[in-house]
Amino acid sequence: MELEGTNFKLRPWLMQDAPWLQRHADNPSVSKYLLNRFPYPYTLIDAEEFLQHITGQERLTTFAIEVNGEAAGGIGLELRRDVYRYSPLIGYWLSEEHWGRGIMVGAVKILTHYAFTKLDAICVQAFVFSENTRSMRVLEKAGYQKQGIIRQSVIKRGVVMDEHIYAAYPPEK
């Protein structure tokens, strides 16, 4: 399955994406505001281990962002359990060389629509570190609304930050 954007597409990750994944992910600016499970430095072994884990998903929720024939980023929905089972978390990253071109706003819109139409989501949530104003702007441009702030709730690279909570809801019928 492929989801087409204006100057990119979302598609399943492939094992042959490992060199592109390593090249684009191995950047401190990319990993700066991501969870620690996204390593830096990002090695070829990291890329291969991620791809082995993610390829062949039962439900497709994690996509490569392909730009100019390269897997230059990633976007996904983390499905949760219990009372949160219809409220996935969205997460994403993009190679720094493609920032500022509207790719991520388009990718977030497409994946959010996918969550509502294919996964029966009632809400899609995003958690953003307070210093990541670019990501907040992406979410706002994609139609997400800020729900609140959890003060001093995360620490990344020795910096304590607030976490901003965003959410999107399906269009009213």
C-alpha cells in the first residue's frame, strides 16, 4: 500500500531501505526531540534492526516517507491498548535536507486521515517537547489542536522540558 502526497509518498519500509534510513537518520538535529529509542548516532546496524522489527507488520501503521526515490523519513501510529485503543499516538521524523518544504505537514494529514478511515480512530494524539516549535507548527498546519501542557515531564540530552499535547479528531459527519 502506498499513500501519495504532493512531492512524496508514504509506503511500507523495505529491508533495502537500510542505507537510506541510516544516512538520513544519523543527524543530531533529527533525533534531538525524538524519544531515546531513536538512537544517535544512527548506525547501519540500528537501521537493519529497526527494519527487521517493522517489516511484515500485521497492521500497517509505520511508513517510510519516500522523497525522490529515497526513504528520507518515517511516520507512524503507535497503537495503544485498553481505554486508549482507538486513540493512537502519531510520531514522525524527516531528513533535515527536506525540512521546510511542506512534506511533513502533508504526511501528517495523510496518516491522520488513514487512522480515521482504516483504523477506526476516534482521536489521534501527539506529544511534543516544548523546544520543538517546528513540530508544533507542523501539527497545527495539519489541523491538530493543542490540548494542554505537562510541565517538566521529559528530559532529553540533559535538558528538562515540558510536553505539549496535541490531538486531531475525525471530521464531523
